[in-house]
Amino acid sequence: MSKAFTAEEVARHNKEGNLWIVVDSKVYDLSKFAAMHPGGLSVLLDEDVAGKDATEAFFGLHRHEVLLKPQFKRLVIGTLEGSKQTIFPRQAGELSKVPYAEPTWLSSGYHSPYFKDHHRKFQIAFRKFVEDVILPDAQAREEDGKRPSQYVFDEMAKLNIIAMRMGPGPHLKGLELMGGIVKPEEVDYFHEMIMGQEISRIHARGYNDGLGGGTFIGLPPIINFGQPALRERVAKEVFAGKKFCALAITEAFAGSDVAGLRCTAKRVENGWILTGTKKWITNASFADYFTVGARTEQGGLVVLFVERGEGVETKPIKTSYSSAAGTAYITFDNVFVPYEHTLGKENKGLQVILSNFNHERWGMTTASIATQRHIVEECLKWVNQRKVFGKPLHNQAVIRNKLAAMISRVESAQAWLENITFQMNNMNYAQQADLLAGPIAFLKRYATSTAQETAADAVQIFGGRGITRTGMGRLIEHYHRTVPFDAILGGAEDVLGDLGVRQALRKMPKDSRL
């Protein structure tokens, strides 16, 4: 049973070699640890720390997770008499109680016309899965740069999560989803939105892309345009977590300008000879299959399903986020591709490429908005516990103004996202392409541009901690360093803005006048 110490007893242990402190009712014996303290011995010998209740000082310098590490748990020798623990870590799967840390549909007392009971049950189960299974691997792989561990894909496959992340559709028929929490016929784009937003909680941007980012944009063209035997074989392997895809469109010569592709496909008997290069391809380092856009001799585009093999070479590209994403440069050196691996029709490849762009951009936006919300939560926690000039940081009007802007940005983006997601649930693919391409482009542009504003504000709020890769501001530093990826992948902001306006102008009524 834990021993209780009086404040007087604790106070007598306030010297080097005999040093106790209290943090949130627990008494820690730091006598041996003090010399190894990363911040130096002098911090612990401060008159407001040594032999005192140092809870406020501790949380001004450290995250709560520090107390949960085994080496620090071992330093606990008892509790402070008459005190009670007041700070409790959020348990796996639980919702945050911090204002604006959760979207309103998950917040107590709020209502939503979009979400049903099966959405809420699914969210609870999926968050727990993310925090129990994905999060530990994500933090480790984000640091060592290795691809996500196979066991994570295996666990996802057991619950058919990989299949669900492709969105609603006939590919889910007959599958048991998340242990039966949701039925295949119930799955809609809100379930997919929930998955995208919950996985963003791992705070590991490169790993997030490595966790099937290439598959979720490379597999749809195979499923939607491939021959039956091909799509059934590939989908089965991918959904089982045994094979991985990459969408190979972007080149050094052509990014958002798909019409400028130079990779070539020459028609030969029974197939194609593919030659050329691709760049910045997510998951390419470890992908087994590639969905490749190439130019034909007739000047049109064709999309081909290519298996890793002779003539296919990948080389990692170093970026500012983790190599866990598997970003790579691909060389196709006279690769023979069987004709039955043609996706769609010859010279009609542009339609195949564009068919999934809306879904891809929407998916990126779901995660972008959720990550921005997590940064709002970090900032609200920090300003509430950080003391400056003897008062909480939120006592500064300029800080409250930054928070107001951050909250307004993320709430407006989430509301817009939910509206568009509802429209997707009530439209077929052709209607989505006609009516939602512009709004999705605008939403992605808005979400990623406001995310960069939030990243800049968060760094100012955290100060030096916001540019430090460890400690209190580590999530802020990571966000600020990796947030530009969302603004580039899937179409640069300026390109998407122009796309949205051009779509609107095409729909201008002929008789419209001022």
C-alpha cells in the first residue's frame, strides 16, 4: 500500500543526494536521478521545487507522458498526505474534454443531422484501435524511418479496415467490418471520414502516408477500370495486407499538369513497352504494384497496372518528413506490360487518372482538418498551464486572438467537410465529378492554407518549444515541418483554386448579367 508523507516530511528532503518532490499528489524520490536530469541539477534544487509540490513547475516544462515512463514510475515512493490526484491521462478510445478538441458531432450536448448510432460506435472502436495498435508503431517508425510494421497491416486486415478505407462500395460485400460493428450496406463516406480523421491523431505525418497512402489512391483505378480477374486478385491481396500499391503519375516534368506526362507506352503484340520515370511517388519504395500513367504513340494517355519486377527500379527520395512514407523515384526501363493490364481504354487514360482525384483530395482534406484540430487542442492546453509574468499565458490578449482565429478556421473547415461528405453520400461518381470537383478543390485549398496559418500561430504560442523536436512542443514542431505536404500532394493550392473557379465559370448561366 502506498505510504502517505506529510508536507513537512517531504520538505526535509531538499538537498543534493537527498531530494524529493511532489507532482500531482505523488511523492518522487529524485536523490539518485537528479544527477542524470537532462535539465541539470540546479533546476531540481530550485527553492520552489526541492522538497515542495512542484506540480506547476513540472507541467511548465514537461508533458504528462513523461510521468508514465517506467523509469519515472519507479521513482514514486508514496503520496502527499491530504492531497488527491487531479490530472488523469485520457484513456485509449476516450474523447477529449478540452473545448474544440473534438468536432461538435462528438462533443457532449451538441447535435448533428449527419451521424447515426453506427457512426458513433464505429468511431469509438476505431479510435481505440488506432491508439492501441497503430500509435506505438507510428511513433517508432516516424523516428527510424522504416516502413510501417507488417503486423499493423495484418491487424488492419483482420478487421477489414484496409477495405473500408477505400470507401463504400461493392468491394465490401460479404465482409465482416470492425468485428460486426457496422454492416457493409451501412458504410458511407462518413465512416471513411472518421477513419481519416482518427488516424491523423498519431501525429506522424510520414508514417500516415506510409500506412497505405499509395494504396488508397493507386488501387481505385484497378478496381474501377481493371479486368475482372485482375481486380479480384489484386484487391484480395491488398485487403489482406500482403501487397501494396502506388499511384505513379507525377514526374519531374509534370506534376499537377497531367497532360505534360513524358513517360511513354509503346504498343506491341500482346501488350505495351513502358519507358520513363516517375517522381515523388508515395509508398513506391515498398510497393508491389504501380498504377502508371503514360503517353501513347498517338499522343493520348493510357493507364497501366505494373508489377514490380525486371526493369522496375525505385530509389528513395529524402523529404522533410519521415521516410516511413516510402516516397521514391521510379525508373521503368523497357518494361513489358501485358495488354490485359490496361486500365480503361487506350488513349482514354486521362479519364481514369481524373476519376479518383476528387476522392483523393477529399481524403487528404479530412486528415488535414483533423490534424489542425489536434494542434488547437495542444495550444489550449499549453496556454492554460504555461505561466508568464506570473499569470497563465492565456491572460495575454494577443494569445487569445490567435486562438480565436485557429478555432474559427478549423470549425469552418469541418462544417464545410461534413456538408460535402453528405453530398457525396447522395451522389453517384458522375454527379460528384460534375458537382463536387470545384467545392472539394476549394475545400482542400482552404484547409491546407489555413493549416499553415495555424502552424505558424502555434509556433508563436509555444515559442522556442515550437521548433524543438522533443519535449513540450514536439507535436507543434512536427506539424509546422510537415504541414506543407498537404498543400502540395493531390494538387497545389493555386492549381486547385483555379480549378474551382474554372468549374464555376463553366456553369455560369448564359443570361446572367448585373
